[in-house]
Amino acid sequence: MDFGIRGKRALICAASKGLGRGVAEALAGEGVDLVLNARGTEALEATAAAIGAAHAVEVTAVAADITTEDGRARVLDAAGPLDILVTNAGGPPPGVWTDWNRDDFIAAIDANMLSAVALMQAVVPGMMDRGWGRVVNITSRSVKAPIPALGLSNSARAGLTGFVAGMSRQVAGAGVTVNNVLPGSHDTDRVRGMDRRNAEAKGISLAEQAASRRAGNPTGRDGDATDFGAVVAFVCSAQAGFMVGQNILVDGGHVNATI
Ligand code: NAP
């Protein structure tokens, strides 16, 4: 299927590795010009070069912390007018519910809620003026089913989800769709880091921890960033124009719910 987005321009935040990179590769495969962001220069430039070499698209890399006002300003300045926005950032640290103070909550809300809100407020008006746009926020399965060790993520992402539920209905009439895509466990640095922490806490090997996590998934495996990217690319497609304000799980069926 041709997704009908060849020649569009997309900003993908936090995209040098993991899920963001998977999205970048999928959109490049659809002929979309990319602006990629991450904090570290080395991995970002390597990813931009690899995608640019594999696909006939323009790739611009902007090293910046997307959770800061200054970082967002620099990324948006380099990006110019955008047709597609994919918000993403690193996830908050794990812990137990008594661990986190006000500053921890503010940092998580800044990174995983307010950064996405600020990016949408900056980019969506231009999309509305031009009559077409796609926004995807990468959130988490923790929005549908809380992950006890990730209370900061559960909280901040619930806030973003509530915001999107309201604003997506206010911009759809101008041809802009806003949706959230919710990853379950995917084989990325983030999940490998969580596995290391859990293996240490339980006194088991990393391999045992990863195997027990995968065994808890109906598919018996992790997702990979390529599969995840393909789902996001579809949500950004011309064909997905009637999909508004949805929370789309990509988790191998891990969240055990009828709806
Ligand atoms: P990852 O493999 O650790 O990759 C994170 C990417 O984001 C890297 O490119 C990193 O590069 C960049 N990044 C991190 N913080 C940034 C910031 N402040 N500004 C700009 N770039 C930043 O993580 P992932 O697994 O792809 O996860 C992406 C998001 O999905 C996270 O919020 C995570 O919590 C969430 N999630 C992931 C899973 C999963 O299974 N993987 C499941 C549920 C939710 P630099 O470090 O160089 O900045």
C-alpha cells in the first residue's frame, strides 16, 4: 500500500535509537523527509547518515534535549514547516510509589507530558492553516494498564492522554489528526535497562529476567522497533485521516482487556 505521504516533512523526536529510530526508518521508506532529534550527537548523526543512505529522502539531524524550551526552539527552528510530528522522549526512572517527590513528578511531567503539549502547540496551528497534518505521540501501555514500578510514567502519560483526548477533536476539522501509539515491551535499550534492574533485584540472570518477561506476553516475544515504526507510519498515512484521538496499543496483546 502506498501511504500517500511521499514528499511530506516529519519531525521525529528522540530518534537516534529505539522506537523513534524505527519510526524514522518507516517514514523514510514512505518517502518522507525527516528532521531527527536526540541529545547525543554521535548516534544521531550515525542514524541520520544510515537512513539518508538507504532512502532517497532529506534527513536533518538536530542534537538537543527535547524536554527543554531551548532544545525545542532549536529543533523547531531547524525543522521549518512540518506535515508530521512524532513526539517522544526518554522514559522516567523506575522506583516505588513512596520514592518520588515533587521535583521528580515535575521532571516526569515536563518530559513526558508538557514537552509533547508544547510541540503540538507550536506545530499544529501551521498544519491547520495548510489543511493537513498528522501527530503521533509515543506514550506507553502504562496508559491502559499501570506498570507499578513506573509510577512517574503512569502519571505523566495519563496527563498527556487526557490533553490529546480533548485537543484532537478540536483540530480534526482542519485536516489534522492527533493520536497516541502505546508501546508494550520492545527490544530497545530502555527495556534492556529495566531488565538489568529487575534481574539484580530478584538475584537472577539478565537472560532469565528477559525470558520471564517475554513468557508473560501472549506472543512469547518482544516487539521490535521496525514493527512499531510501521504502525506509526500507517497512523501518519493519508488513509488514516478518519482516525482521531485514539490510543493504539502495540504490545503483542499484553494488556489483558476486551476493549
Ligand atoms: P531508547 O531505546 O532508550 O531510545 C531513546 C531515544 O531517545 C534515544 O535516541 C535517546 O538519545 C533519545 N532521547 C532520550 N531522551 C531524550 C531527550 N530528552 N531529548 C531528545 N532525545 C532524547 O528508548 P525507547 O525504548 O525507544 O523508548 C522511547 C519511549 O517509549 C520512552 O519514553 C519509553 O519510556 C517509551 N516506552 C518504551 C517501551 C519499550 O518497550 N521500548 C515501552 C513503553 C514505553 P539520547 O540519549 O542521545 O538523547
